[in-house]
Amino acid sequence: MIRSISTALMLLVLLFSGSALAKPAPEFDLDDLDGDSYALEDLVKEHDVVLIDFWEVGCIPCNKLLVHLNEYTEEFEDESFGMYIISRDTSLTESSVEPFFKTNKYPWKVLRDGDQEVSKDYGVKASPATFIIVDGEIVYQHYGYSNGQEEEIREAIVKALAGEDLGEIEED
């Protein structure tokens, strides 16, 4: 009897250890490069699916990921999809952010998190960190970037726009 209970408990632990349910996205209110304010609450009302990517100007993996995210902006432009970059740059590098986005002609709103309070709320310790939010809930998250991850992000966007369950939240 004890052995069957132990086996059942072990199976339950194995079943649920890799999965995580969607969790509420921490609210934020950040200014963009022009000084306009953006609140997560408003972004969620405006878009069915919101992707936010925590980024830093000198981060090579961040900048490699931006190339792919730019492709997705064009691919999903007719959908109710919004993509926002949250710059984690501090006063030391903040002056390079706007020229970087203008030079590369990236279309997104870049929100400033120089004190990294929002980064802390999202558990971001390094960039890039990508989150997909639906109805105020984080349904996908990924920390870092390596070749091939862009396809995982694209698939998550497609599923989120289709209203499909993304299953477990990616936590690397």
C-alpha cells in the first residue's frame, strides 16, 4: 500500500514538474523614447497578443534576436499583435538606444526601464528575455537567445493569436 502511494505521488510530481500555468503579468507604466507613457494594462486592451522583449544596446544575442522579431512584425502586422522592446539600458548606455533603433529602422516602441524595476518584476537578470502576454497573463517566456529560438517564438505567437493553449511556460 505504501509503495503504491509512493509510486502515485512520484507520478504526480513527474507529471506536473515541467509544466507551469499562465501567470499574471506584472503591471508597468514606462515612458518611450519620446516621453510618452505606456502601461501594460493599455497594451493588453489594444492587442490580443503582446510580446515584450527586454533588451540592451550592447547585447549581441539581443540584437541577433531583433532581426527575427522584425520579420514577425511584418508577418503579423494585420493581426491584433503588439510588440514592444523594453530597454534595460542605464544612464551609461541610454544615449545609444535611440540612434540604434533609427539606424536599423526598427518599427517598435522602445520603453525605458533604466532603473530596471520592471525587469526585476519580470525576473529578468540578463537580456534578452522574451514574454508573450494574453489577457494580462504571461503565456510564454524565454530567457536568452540561441540560434533556432526565433522559430519557437514565432510558433508561440501563432498559437497565441489562434487562441491555442501554449502549454507550459518556457523557462530557460
